[in-house]
Amino acid sequence: MIFRQLFDAQSSTYTYLLGCAQSGDAVLIDPVFEQHERDLALIRELGLKVRYVLDTHVHADHVTAAWLMQKKIGAEIVLSRNAKAAGVDIEVDHGDVLAFGNCSLSVRATPGHTAGCVSYVSNSNSLAFTGDCLLIRGAGRTDFQGGSAEQMYRSIRDQIFTLPEDCLVYPAHDYAGRTVSTVAEEKRFNPRIGGDAPLEDFAGFMDNLALPHPRLLDIAVPANLKCGRPANDELPAEPDWGPITTTFAGVPEIRPDWVARNAGELCLLDVRSPEEFSGQLGHIGGAELIPLNELRERIDEVCQERPVVTICQSGKRSAMAVKILTNAGRTKVANLPGGMLLWHRLSFPVEGASD
């Protein structure tokens, strides 16, 4: 199975991408609205087709990207029937199974944090995505959204602690940088419910957390009851000057064929050395030369009236040039992936090439 754990620092949320290595079918668990470009880039780079986007519950600390993923890549939205949210494609109940290629996840109802919490368990019982039910050395709060310490106690004991001891536990959040635990670890060391903790001790612990309400509660819950669908159905703004694709590394890129057709409306910034600029590969007609090691000092020389496309031999130095320009406040900037090497392979015209 292809497996990636992703993190949103603002809400301390983990998003999980699981894919079948044979078919490329995949699922995305607990995506964050503001991280949708990152997630889409990884999905694209790994060549996956996301069949389902799953939320473990109606989150109160961030807005889900479920609706966005439905619109962008056609993924079906999956949420517990007990969440009573609008816009859900597949409302799941305890015992349901979601298949993607040769892999699958079974649904276990684990209410307590909210009435609609579920955990997703891999078909091998080796991975458990526990949402805000069982956390690493903790458990999700139970003081709002229909939460119940008694329900959570039963959920953890009956649905998670009955999994194999070596089953890996992946929660929806961690606020201390911990990434994974196991059922055995939590059964032994969890300070809230581990060991022989009775319901009375667990409930007493949970009822006295005295946590402030999540900062985005009044925004996140109403939005997530619509699967993250904005009121006006407006998709996030995209660059309006060209077909930009952002990589998982965060570098905006633009296709060389589009650059070749629109070169006259762009600032082509070559960041190689002067010797390379007039060397074997030559340069693109109309390109201006500012070597990368001089760019910070000469940044005011870069045209501000037109979008900038950065160029080097293979697209690596020019990716750094994009970072330098964006850090300086330039917004219409993209890298030419593959650089002059790919430009030559595509037989686009060059100037100044030496024999």
C-alpha cells in the first residue's frame, strides 16, 4: 500500500493518503481546505486516482477540503451517517467497507468526541485511523458537539483496543509532534484510558480538561456540516496569467509549450552563468540573463510589468530563483520544468547557441 502522512501546522491536523500500488486507486483521510494544493500535487506526482475523500468526523478546528476534492478530482465524499451533514455522497455505518484497488478500509463507529465519529481500519488490521477518538497518549475532548466521555470509553475499549496489539494508530491530530503509536502502547501507557482505568477515572479526567473552545469553532462546524462547501460555491482563486501547476515541493511550474506560444508576453529570466547562456544550449529568444548568485542583489532589474518565467539548464536552479522572487513579493512567477534541456528535446527555437 502507498501511504503518506501529511501535516497542517495551523490546526495540527494529520491528513492521510492511502493508495493501491497496483491500480493507483486511493483514498484521502481528513484533508484540510488550506492544504488542498499540496495534497493535489502529491496525488498528481504519485499518479493516483482518489476514489474517496473521508472525514473521521465533523471537525471543529479546521475546514475540510472534501468538497474541494470532489470538485477538483471527482472524489466521492464519505462521512458517518450519524454526522448528519449535507452534501455527503456515501453515508457510512459501522461495519461498512470501502475498497480502493486491492486495498480496503472498514468503518468502526467510535462516537464520544462527536456522535458521528468513525475510525477507519485497513483490511489487514495493521493500520487504524482513529480521528479524534484515540489520540497518541490522549483522547479527543468530549465537552461539545454531542460528546460523551462514557461513549468514548466504550468506543476505545470495544473498537480500538480490540485490534491487534501491533496495529498502528494514526490520529487526526497531535499537538506535540508525535506521528504514530500502536494499540499495545496506548493500552499500556495512555494516561487517560490505559492500563486498568475504569470508566469513572476516564470520565473524571475528561470532564476536567477545561479546554478553551477551538478558535475556528463557529466557522469550521457550519462549513463542515456542508463538507467544506463555501456559501457561494466559489473555488479558491487560481493564477490568471497562465496554466500554473504547483509541485508537492511548493514550486509553481508552467508548461514549456505554453511558454513557447506566449513568450512575447512574458519576462523570461535565465539564471545560468554567462558562459551557459551563450554555450551549447543557447538561450530562449528575448530572455534576460541574471545569474542566480546575483539575483538577490539585482532583483529590481527583473521586469515587474509581465509574469516571470525562470529558466536554467534542468529546472533546479530556476526553482530557487522562483523562491527568491516570491520571497521578495513577486506573485506572478513560475519555473520552467526541465529547463533548456527539455526545451531542446522539444525542438523549440533557441538563440546564441555555440557549435
